[in-house]
Amino acid sequence: YFHNNGTINCWDCSPENLLGQFKGTDDLKTEDAAVQGILAKAFKNLIDATDCDGFRVDAIKHVEFNWVRTWAQGIRDHAAYRGKNDFIVFGELFSYNNAALASYCSDGYGFNSALFFPMSQTIKSVFGDGSGTGNLGGAMNQISQYGVGANRLVTFMDNHDLNRIALQVSGTDTGNAVWKLKPALSFLYLAAPVPCLYYGTEHVFNQGGHYNGSNKT
């Protein structure tokens, strides 16, 4: 049920990014029919057991494109069978390419949403670096590419993979960060299709002043 090919070293190299281990974790053979059946059953059972209303699916570029869309469609069909006709399934593809993100959800099959990475970049640029607010409109204009998923795009400013916005906009100057975050959060809540606040942003978490990948000593 598992690959035995070692850890991924090149995140965008195929087939390594599909068949390798994600930072040493066990990697399932998602091309195997038995594994596919187990994963379908497991997550359908999770819906039944918890009555949840959606799934965030991590690192979807590390499994087969056609299979993961078929899996997502099966999950949504099962949710609809349970009376959840607008069950949200959004994939995490760490990319700032709208076309790549939209390919998973624009036609209504499989995923019906995506994490809106390009907008996170734009929010930081405008509210943190002082770029023109017209860039926000430009980013919002790309939403049409997402087709069926357009009204469910999950928009965020930072998360565990990205430097926290408070660090990027003001370093360790908490007062300045608060001043900049107020309009940024207003935009997130009022303009985005589905706003997502990652824990700690509301408390101006700034990673202790250390950027991702930096020497914390």
C-alpha cells in the first residue's frame, strides 16, 4: 500500500513528486485500486461520523490529478446523499498560478473550490508593501477562471507554509502591524468569496521575528 522511493527532493519533478515521500512521511500508492477504495471509504465514514461540512485536502499536486478529482467527486456525491448538497472540498496546491489552481475545480467535477494563493500574495503586497490597490481588483478579476469554484474560493493571508503577514509587513513592530492588518482583514472579510483566518493572525503572530528557513539561533 506504500511507495518505498525515499524522500522528495525536487518538489516539481515528475514522477518524483508523485512517488516520493513527503518529508519522510509514508507515501500511499494512490495509483493502486485497493488504496483508492480505502481512502474513499475512510473519508465517507468521516462525514457520517462527524457531520462535517467540508474538507481541506492538503498537497494535491503530490497525487495523481485524475484520481484525486475522481476521489473528490465521490466524496461530494456521498455528502449529497447525506443531504449536504453544497459540501465544500477545496484543494491545497501551493502555487500562485491561477490556471493551475483552476484546473482542479473550474468545470464542476471533483473539487468545487481551491485555496486562493495568488490573492494571499496580493494582499501582502498591497497592505504590507504599499503596492497600488488596483492590484486587488486585478487579482479579483482572475476569479472567473475558476468557473464553478469561483464563489467558493478560500482566501487567506498567511498560513503554516508562508511567512506570517505581521512579520512581512512590519517585522517585530507590533503596533505598525496592527495598523496595517486592520484594512487587510477588512478586505479579507468583505471582498473574498470565502475568507479564511489562519490562527494567530488576529493576535499579530510574527514568528518571533524569524523568516521561514532562517537560522533561529
